Amino acid sequence: MKSEHRSGRIIDSLPCSQEIVDVADGVIERWHHLERSIVSIDDAVKLLLTDSGDHLLQLIEQLAVVNTTQWHEEDKARDVDATDTVIAKIKRVIDQLNARRVATVEEIDEAFVGHLTLNENAPLNTETPGSVIDRLTILCLKHYHMSGEANREDAPEEHRQRCAGTVALIEKQKRDLMNAYDTFIEDVGTGNRRFARYRQFKMYNDPDLNPILYRKKGDRREE
């Protein structure tokens, strides 16, 4: 019978779900411990990244740093007292972070391919390892912050109980996704499933593909 939390690696050199969660939880804890020193993603990278010697785990750690930083920028964007100028600045930061998140997910997928021999005749999985890991790191963030709300001393009891119920649901989602990831990697390793690497092709970031940007570029030429 497959255990809910495998402690060892399913395939040598590839992380199991528990290792991924441990990396993400470590980043989140360190981020909040050093929060006052983090103003930008560059600060977060400098302060939070460790040197594990494992390329894939380091990429996962980078992804967790980006997602944790983006989480807090999203919080700022919901401040009803923030000026339009401040919100616009935050939204641009979020856009940059999201582009970095997508690029890191693609790097993770490339790293997985370097450790696996894909059976091109096996059924195709709808997600890549990188996209599953991205979802796992976000669930770790949800668990951390919702747990904080469930234990917030200045909040009403009804609020804490409601949040505690949400924590239980998040924990189930996380367990389910961890098990699904471990089974997925095991199946890919044995040739029973495969995944395909697809680029996200975020057109809005490309000045030659976003009509708002290339029309402005054309207008400047005509001036």
C-alpha cells in the first residue's frame, strides 16, 4: 500500500513531495522572519536562497521565493487606501514576478527531463512536474497564512473557527496533491505516463506581440 507521505525519493535525484513541501515551508518561514528586510524580489533572493548543492531543489526554492514574494505583493494591491500610482507600481511588480514564476516552472520541467527517459508511447499527463510543484508551493502559502488566521488572538472566535475549518480543507488538498505528484513521478519513471513541455507564450510581455505596446512603438516612429 502506498503511504500518504513518502519520506524517500521515488527516483534517485528527483525530489519526493515531502522534500518539495519542506523546501517551500522553509522559504515561507524565512520570508516572514526577515520580512522587514525584504523590499523587492532581489532582496528575497539574496536573503532566502540557500546552497543545497541540488540543482532541482534550488529551482524549487527559487519558485517558492517568487511565489511568496508575489503573495505579499497581491496583498498590497488590495489596500483600498493605496493611491492609483501605488497600485499601478504594485501591478507592474506582480506582472514581473508572474513572468519569473512561469520561467522558473519551465526550468523545473527542463531539469526533470534531464533526469528521466520519457516513454513517448505512454499516456500524456495533463500537467508537468513544474506545474504541480507550483501548485504545491502555493498550497503551502495558503496553509501558513490561513493557520495564522485560525490562531489570531485579536480575531473573533467565529473567525478563528471558520479559518480552522479552511485549514483542514487545505491540508487535505495538500495531501491529495502530494500523493498525486508522487504517483505521477513514479509512473513517469516506470514509463507508464509521460508529460510534454509546453511554453506559456505570455504575449502581453512581448513588445512585438502586445498590440498596446507595438502600436505605441509605431506611433513613436511616425512622430
